[in-house]
Amino acid sequence: MRAATRLILAALALLLVGGGVWYFWGRNALAANRSAADRSFTQVVEVRQGNLNSTISVVGELDAVQRAELSFEKMKGAAWLATLDVKPGNTVQAGQLLATTDPAP
């Protein structure tokens, strides 16, 4: 009777260890198979009215989408700029006066 009790206890211990290993391996495999969408972060917060400020600093080169070479038919040589009516980033229309030069030679 004593040998049968030891055999039953050994079988139960082996069954518990095997079940634990199966549980943890299955749990890790399930976590590894999740898609990126399942790992998204959601946070629920109370709505408040206020200003939203954000700053991004980057290093690199910036190329203009459009470029225009300006030429003046009636101007010969160099001249001083008298007025500049637009600023970088302004939208201009065809025929709009952008700048004037000093008429003095």
C-alpha cells in the first residue's frame, strides 16, 4: 500500500508540473501571436477646454516645392530694393506687385 501511495503522489506531482509548463508556454505563445492592433494604447480622459501647444525639433534639409527665377526686362545691372510687398510663405497672384526698386541710377 505504501508503494501505491508514493506512485500516486509522484504521478500527481508530475501532472502538476506538466500542467504548469503547458500553461506558461501556451500563455507566452498567445502573447507573441497578437497583432500590432491588439497592442494599441487607449486612454480615456475627462474633456477640458484649453490651448494645445506642441513643438517638434528636427535636423535635416528642406527643399521648396516650387521655385521661380525672377527677371526684370527694363532693369539693367544692380539696383537697390525700395519696397518689398510680400513675405516668405505669402500666396501671390499673377500680375501682383511684389517689390519695387529705387529708380535712381
